[in-house]
Amino acid sequence: MAEDQKSVDEEIQEEVRPEVEEAETVETTMEEVVEVDPLEELQAKYDELDDKFLRAEAEMQNMHGRFAKEQAAALKYASSKLAKSVLPALDNLERALAVEVEDEAAQQIKAGVEIVYNNLVGALAENDIKAVGVAGESFDPNVHQAIQSQPADDEHPADTIAQVFQKGYVLHDRVIRPAMVVVYN
């Protein structure tokens, strides 16, 4: 019986032996897979950090460019707020100059108003603020606001300005105030 037991044990060991050898092979393969070259690991980390650095540097350059453009635009149009505040006074001076006067004292006052008006117009021109809206020029909806229309005839073609109620003003390429006009249709 001891011999039978011994032969059974040997048979079991022979059957189990390939499975044990296979398991040992899988463990050594796993150990080989888990073992990564430290230099490769550091190189991968370096590449990742280098990529992040380059992206951050590019973003900073984009921000600097964007800020420079915004600052240039702010400087270019800085005088528009002041111009909007001054335009009503300029309109009132134009109305005062449109009044016909007879006596000499009134003419002297009108001459003084004209000097002030010319100074304001000159100051606006020095800051690249230009008046728009002249009778006879073509109607441009970007800078003119039509408040009335008149029928066109042979002398006055369609889409031209018939009369200007209030001048408009443009700073560089930006409309500060559109001209209020009557347009031939």
C-alpha cells in the first residue's frame, strides 16, 4: 500500500509540475514587465514637463500679444469719451453761429463764438476726429442715420443726403455719433 501511495503521489506531482513551472514563468515575465528602465521613466517625465513648459510659454506669448493689441486699441480710441462730451457744446456753437445778427455788439459776440468754435473743431481734428454728413454726399448707413426721406428727382439722385440736421463724428474708423440726415429716395 505504501508503494501505491508513493506511485499516486508521484503521479500527482507529475500532473502538478507543469502547472507550477508555468506559474513560475508567468511570475518572472511579470517581474520583467514591471521592471522599467529608470532612465526611460525619467525621459518620459522630462518630455511631459518640457511639453507643458512649451505650451505655457506659448500661452504667455499669446497673452502678451493680445494685451498689446488691446492697449493699442485703448490708446487709439481714448479720446472718444471726451469727444462725446464736447459734441453737444459744439452743436450749440454751430446753432449760435447760424443766427443772423444786425448790430455791432452782437457781431462781436458772434465773432468770439466763431473763434471758440474754430478752436474746438481744430482740437477735434488734431485728435483725428472728423465730421461726417454733408448735403449732397452719398448716404452711408454706417455713419449716417436717416431720420426722414424725400423723393429723388433728376437733380438729386437716390441715396444722397438732402439735408443734415446734426453732424456726425468719426474717430479713426469708429463712429462716435452718426449724422442725422434727410435722404433722397
